[in-house]
Amino acid sequence: MRASSARSIAFVAFGVALLLAGSWWGLAKAPGEVFMGDVQRIMYVHVPTAWNAMLALTFAFVCALCFLFTNAWKWDNRLEAGMEMGVVLSLLLCMQGSIWAKPTWGVWWDWDPRLTTTAVMVFAFGGILALRAFVDDPVKRAVWSSVACIVAFVDVPIVYFSVKWWNSLHQAQSTPQTVSSAFHWPLRINAFGILFLWIGLVGLRARVAALRRRGEMAPPLTQKQPATGRAPITGGAV
Amino acid sequence: MSGVIEGGWEFVIAAYTVSALLLGGYATSVFLRFKKEKARATNEVSG
């Protein structure tokens, strides 16, 4: 096994260990909130998921820019991996939020600015992943999805600032100033848990993308075939 | 009405279960795809 793959697996294992510790702290040790009671314990997975979803999509945005500037395949591999992880985390974010909304707001969903912009984020990046699946040419696929990712990324800061800019039903951003100090540790531990988990998974997923593209672009050569016909884009690393 | 939510553990359990299932399911799919692509690449090199 390559050292980078072993490192990715170690990151995943460390992330899972942190998540187990943080969730235990949040469920068993941290006090309930004054008004929301035990329901507030959903915050220990919901808020870290939100932070990491936006971080993963920001990573994908940086990879898209790097690909367009360098034409190195490793950035396209990372873009695909980061975007997929961001969509999974955003989808999870909506599901957790919906479960939290029912006992606190009385509804599973509301077309409030934060929720609406988050739904747009899921569909925009999910759509780009679908676009990638339909384009056979690896060069076109990489360029188109990089450009689309940069355009879709406009929504990410809107999601973050939506609760500040508009009169939203959603509560304000969770920061050390808005969250009681008794809740800080499980939040931080779970945030780092999800961070390590997605860094590890993105590492492995990028390797999958690299191997898959290598198979698409370079069919097995025999001694009689010359090694020509590769696209003029550099780099085979993850 | 006091404005305080009583109980609600079923929602907490649901949120944590959904998180574990989705993240666990995605992690499993990534590991399986990684294993499959690695095996395919090895076969191409050897065969």
C-alpha cells in the first residue's frame, strides 16, 4: 500500500475516534440547554457538519482554481473528491437540521434564507457531480467542472452570512461568543473528528479518481504499441 | 406553556443515527471503490 493511502486510512481512524469521544461527551457529559433541553445535543453533530461541509466545498473551489492555472491532474482528482465529500456533508447537514427543526420550530422544513441557500448548495454541487458522470472526455470534464465549481461556490459565503444578512428563523452562527463555554469541548472535538475523517476520505477518493482516469486515458500497452495519445495535461499524482 | 422543550431524545437519537449511517455508508463506499480500482490497476499492469 502507498504511504499516502496508509496516511489517509490513519486520518479516517483518528477522525472516527474523535467523533466517538466528542459524541459521548455531547450525549452523556455536557449539560442540557435551558430552553431546548436535550434536543440541543443535536448541535454537537449539526454545527461541526456545517463547518466541514463549507470547508470541503472551499477545498474543492481551491482545487478548481489550481487545476485551471496549472492543468495538473492531481487538482482534478482532489476537486472530484472534495466536491463529493462536500455534497455528502451538505446533505447530512440538511437531514440533521430537519430533525432538529421539528421539535424546535414545529416543522421539518422552512424556506428560510439559511435553509434555502443550503438546499441550493446541495443541488448546485450535486449537479456538477452529475455533469462529471455524463462527460466522457477527461479534459472537457475537468475544465467544465472546475468552471462550474467556481460559479457554484458563490453560494457558500451566502449560506454562511445568510443569518446575518436576512431576518432568518435559523439561529445565529455558532461561535465562542454565541455558544455557552459548557458546550465548547464536544463541539470542537466533533469538528476535528469530521475534519480528519473527510481529509482521509478525500485522500482515498482522490486516489480512486486518479486510478480511474489513468484507466480511461492510457489503455494497457503492448510492446508493439507506441506510448502516444495522452492528453497534454501534466501530473499523475493524487 | 413554559417555552421549554421537554424530552426529545428520540430526535437526538435519530440525528446521531442518520449521521453515523450516512458517514459510515459513504466511508464504506469510498473504501470499496478504492479496493476495486487498485485491483483493476494491478490486473492491468500484470496482465
